[in-house]
Amino acid sequence: MKIAFTHNLRLSDSEDEAEFDSAETVDAIASALAACGHEVEKIEVSGPASHLAARVEAFAPDLIFNTAEGRRGRTREAFYPALFEELNCPYSGSDAYVLTVTLDKWLTKLVLSAQGIDTPRAKLVTARDLANGLSEGTLSVPLPAIVKPNYEGSSKGIGDESVVRDWKSMRALVEKMLKQYPAGVLVEEFIAGTDVTVPFIEGLSAAHESGEGVLTPVEYVIEPAARSRFNIYDYRLKNSESGRVNVRCPADLPRDVLARLRAISLKVVRTLGIRDVARIDFRLGEDGRIYLLEVNALPSLESGSSLFAATKRFGLSYDQTIAQIVRSAATRWGLAPPDVPGYVHGEVPRLSKKSDHRLRVGFTYNMQRASTKSGDDAEAEYDPPETINAIRAALESLGHEVVELEANSDLPHKLTDSHVDLVFNIAEGLSGRNREAQVPALCELVGIPYTGSDSATLALALDKALAKRILRQHGILTPEFQVMVTGREKLNPVLKFPLIVKPNAEGSSKGIASSGVVDDEPALREKVHALVERYKQPALIEEYITGREFTVGLLGDKRPRVLPPMEICFKNKTNLRPVYDFEVKQEWEKHVFYECPPKLSATELKNVERAARETFTALDCRDVARIDLRMDNSGNVYVLEVNPLPGLTPDYSDLVLIANAANMSYRTLIAEILTGALKRLREKRREDRPAPKAMAAHAPVPAAAPSSTPAASSTPAVAAVATPVKMPEAAN
């Protein structure tokens, strides 16, 4: 394509040009565009608009790659997209409306707070407000507060001196700043905490781990000696002392905070209508709340910025990231989307070249609509919208068309009417002890290959007692157990207290609690009766194993790949009977942290991996599973539970954290799970291929006819090296 690259060139260190691109950044962007095979024309936008219009019309580009910020005015960023639309030229980035809103910090807060997004309390102050007698009562912003220009980016006008603690200092600072920024200043409640940013590239909407292009949150790590009194990522640190700030991706935050940051960012993108590329800035308060500070729809494209830290995590180079922005814009404008050279090379399993095409992948799931934070576990096994969005995006990135199929009573006819080639299944089912087997059984009935274990394995694994009996037949250690239907049954004398009581056919730790560990028979029977009454199913009584707890992810089929074990480390060392239960998982940062891989001797590691692998094989699991184990003080490894439908919430679910520690991106994890279904689809197509017609009885027979049957293609493996990673503890 012919691409005009419009930009403002920074010629000095003046604050007036802080938002402009340096010569190095301009050259880097132009080089990246040229590396994709495009014809590039660099156009610096300073000067009369008529000159810019003339240059654009003379070059006649297929697309304009725009980073121009403009020099003055409250709508300066919006001027260029408006001009390009008037010239009928496709361009990258958000439109004039979005750029107008996002440059106005006050207006952005109004729009997003109306959608339930937390922002610090604030007030836009103009010279007219001062003239009308601005007072402490009319301002209604709590102290301490921060005063900053309302229509500026790159932290212009922001520093330690911007934070004020009394009304007199605030008024004096407002008066001073209005002289420099007469369009208006923002007086905002100061939130003590940490700055975090979430990059967005719509060109990666179908890639990696995020929903609709929302990438992994990035944290700014400031050298201790360079930190300001109020820990602000301010103008000084972004400019004169930028070398004293590093970006860390993912941010060193609890996984539920990472998930919430991305969910809020996705809501921001959708609410504002942001396109192609952006950056969303947050402040994490010391009280644990997440506050949105501002949205930058023209983010920095310097090589060291947070945007490239997020894409680098998945192996994308600077050039490939720029190419993805171009690809997004080209697709949106109906241009032929260009290929991205070297994009995640070797990472995507596909069909053989002979049969490779865009597949229709049915995506079956149950959506969680009720929050589990209040302790209600009715929908604990179902998946929240951010998980569904992330999986759909990852599947689309593999080149497939995704057909969403919620696993409700309408699924049977929707599945047959959808004409999908295969199904990616995470559905838990609606009711009954065979509920996880419902979707696989339906796929088997209509002859559609699907991901994950078959219906028999899913039914067996959900019934904890049946699964344990099978494990024992294979010589795999599992705690002694008994099933009670009413709580009045005779207690098996082989069982030794303490015992733990749990529902026999539930997942996601439903019904499991530390209070379920009992020391005597009366307490046991009371607990059994309560669980049977609540969950309408038998209760499993199991010996409580004291020791270290691990969870292990496995991928593959007959010879599964064992990912590095992850240890669940309980913080309260005085609790001698910790349980990784439903309550702990809701507020896990208070109770546990994770180590992956854990500190194990070679023998201990071998024993843990062997127990996981043998369990996977004994239950005929395939494609993916997660095995929960405990190691007692003698080194014996006991299998607690088998989960062939493990959670896949980005940066939250145990399996995803394990994959991250193994240097495996979310996108690759989804691709690995899909591999088994692709293989079964190939096999089905070979079986469905009509047999060659028989030769006539009297036809001559060649002496040696070479076989014309094509060999089955193999799916490229995805390498993952387990590197020691200590998973973050909860933020203090």
C-alpha cells in the first residue's frame, strides 16, 4: 500500500513540543512501515492546513498512518482525522469525536463515570470560575488534590508541586496554571497509590490473551532515588529522567486486579468507540480501588513505551506491532489487510497446507451472570464475559471464524444449524452429575469434533468418588474416602480424623470450605447433612492430607506434556489445616501466593509430574486438564481432584498462570488445546473421503501402483520452557 505518515516532529526540549515525535521515533515508524513492503511518504504537519491537504492529495495514499498531535486548541488532535475524512482518505486511529473527548480529561471522566467506572472526584476550573468567585464550597473536591492542565498530554504541567493539601495553596496554584493553560485546569482528588497503564491495539483484537485488543496491564517501575514525594509518573520522569523509569509487563499485581483492569479497559474502549490503538491510564489506590485517570487515543509510539512492552511479551517486534496497527486500520476501511511479516512465527497449529482454510469454530460455554464475590457459588463454574471474550479473540487470531453457542436448552438445534467444522468447548452444563458431558455427547451425536476430553471422561471426573476408584485401580495414591447419601450411614472405620467433607459432583471448589475439616463424628454428620441439603447430592468424606498443595496443567493426548507444577502457598503459617477453598479463591490475595515452578528436589518434582501424568492417562483425558495434588511430610503425592475443564480466565485461572510461567502466551495455550480437535477433524475428513472406485474385472493391473493417499499432516509443536517465576503476592 501507499501510506502517508503524518506527524509532528519534535525540534526542541520545550514543554510545548513534549507530545511530538522525536526524529528517532519518526524514523523508526517509517522504517517499520517500509519493512512491511509499503511505499511510505513522511509528512510533517506543521504549517498551513492547505499545504498538508495538497501533499496528501498529491501522494494519493491508500492509507494515512497518523500520529499528529497538533499545536494549539482544545480540538487540536481531532483536526487531522476531520481533515482526512473531508479529503476522503482512510486513516489509522480514532476519529475526530473520540480524540476531542479523550483530550478533554474532564469530559472523559463525565462520560465514563456515567458507565459506572470509578474516577477521582474532580472539577474543571476556568478563568470564568475564578472571576465568579471560586470558593472551597463550590469546588467540592476533597484534599489533598492535584491540579493539572485539562487539555494536555504527556503529563505536561504535572509534578510533585501539583499536589496541594490546603485551599489557599490550591487557589494560588489554579491561578498560576490558568495563566499558562488558559483553556482550563482540572482540580482532581489525589489518590495515593500506583500508576498502571493498559495498552490497546485493535489490530491484536484476535490475538493473544485479551478481549478485543486490550493487552496486559503494564506497571511503571521508578528507581527509588528518582521517585517523587507523591509517587507520580510525572513530566520530569517522562522527559528529562525517562532513563530512570522501566516498564514491567505484566504488572506485578494480583491476578484478580489484572483481570479487573482489563475488563474496565474493554468497557472504556467500547464506550468511547476507540479504534486501532490507545492507552488507558489508571491509579491503583491504597484501598484497593481502581481509578481511571485518563485515556490517550494517540499514545506514544517510542520503542520503549508501555505499548511495546505489552506486545514484546508475546514475541512481537516493534515493526510487527506497527504492522498490526496498519492491519487494523486497513481492515476497518475495507482495504486488503496486509500480511504481518514474521507474525508469531511457528506458534499457531493449523491444518495441513492441502486442507488449510478458514474454519467455522463453534464456541460452547456457560456465561456467569451472577457475581461470586458475595459468596454465592450458584454460577461459580460458569465463565465471566472477559474469559469468553478472550477465548473468542484467541480463536479468531488463529484464522478461524468463531460462532458463539451458549450451552442452554437451545443448543441442540443451534449446533446443527450453525454448520461448524469443530467445537471449542468450555461448557460446564446446566444440571445433573453428567452436566459436563452434555455438550460433548451432543457433538458426538451429530458428528462434530470438539476440544477436550470426551463425554465419558467428563462424567467420571465430575463424580469425585468414581474418579478416585479408577485412580486406585491404577495404583495412584488418593486420600481414603467414603460417600454418604444422607449422613446417617455407618462411618468406615478405615477413615482417620481429621476428615474433610465436600460435595461429590461439583467443581470450582463449590461447597468446599475450611469449616469442612472436622475432628469428630458429630461434626462430620452435621456437615454432611448440610451439604446434602444444599447441593442435593451425596457428600464425599475424605481424609485430610497435611502438606504442600500443588496444581499441575497437562496438554496433549496419549503422551501429554506436563507443564511446570504450581504451588499454592498459604500465608497464614499458624493455620495447620489450610484449604484452598471457595472463600479463599474469592479473595485469594489475602490468603495465598503462588510459586511456579515451586522449590522441589529432583525426586519430588518427578513424583509430582508422574502422579499428574498417570492420572491424566488413567481417566483417558485428552487435550487439556489440571490435576490438584498434595504432598505429605513423607513425600507421598496424593491426587485430590481432576479437572478436565480447567478455568481459562486470562491472568487469573491457575492453568493460565502455569502457562505464563512456561513462557506460553494465552493465545498459544488456546492453540494447543485446539490442536487435538484439529487432528480429529483431519481424521474425520479422511474417513469421510469416498473410497476410490473398484477397477473393472478385466482391467490390467499395474505391477506396483504407488499409493495416492496423502500422509497425515502433523501439527507443529509449541515449545515452552519452564523458567523459575515467582507469582506475585497480593499488593499491600
